[in-house]
Amino acid sequence: MVSSRGFGSNGAPCMGLVYHSYLYLHGVIMSGWNTIQRIKRIEEEIDKLGFKFNKSKHTDWSEDHGALSLVPKDADSLPIYSRDAELFVGSLERLEDWLAGVRWAREYDMMLRLSDEKKRTALEQKERNRILMRMIKEGKQVERIEK
């Protein structure tokens, strides 16, 4: 006989209570932990690429309410873009897909010998130098996108 409190007549917990406790401990808590680990992994990857997470500025009143975006992490990262450029807007799942595409494109460029980290670093520095020289010459902040 099972009482209404989830314990059998001998005082031991019935299987329903044990099962629900197991689901709570291994389902809810672990899925939260896995989500935290997933976000940390993504955050490390976007940091290496020169991005940081940001709340999307342009989708607050649309179907993407609460969407995240990627923006350059500082003035030295991704110098070709302005600081408020949103280079990705969407959900965490779409971000993982987008990052897979970025990885694929970089690896493909390296296989074709079109680009590598050394070339990319040199070209980014060249752009930083161009911006700095223009700032010194004009005495004001330079827009990043113009060529």
C-alpha cells in the first residue's frame, strides 16, 4: 500500500518519488550546468575571434525579443568594423551554427592558402595603423568602415 505522501506502508519511498527526485537532480540541475558550460565554450570562441556578447539593439520589439548579438570586443579587435556593429543577431543555437560557418570559412581559406592567422593579423594591424594616421592627421575619431 502506498500513502499519499509518496512513502510505502513500510516507510520506504515509493519508486515515483525516487524517480522524480532522480529527474530533478539529473535533469534540471545538469541541463543548467550543461548550458553554463556551453555558454562558456562559446564565449571563449568568440573572444578568440575578437567579439563579445551584447544584447541586440534592433530586435527588441520583434519576434527575436531578447536576442543576443556579437559586437567587436574593443577598439583593437576587428578594426574594419565600427564599435557598434552587430555582426550576428539571434539565438544561442543560431550562434553555434554561425560560428561553425566562420570556422569552416577560415579553414577553407587556409587550405587554399588565401589567408592564415599571420596574414589576418598583419592586415588588421595595417588597418589600425591607417586609422591612427588618419586620426593624427585630422585630429578626430575616424569612422571604421570607410576605405
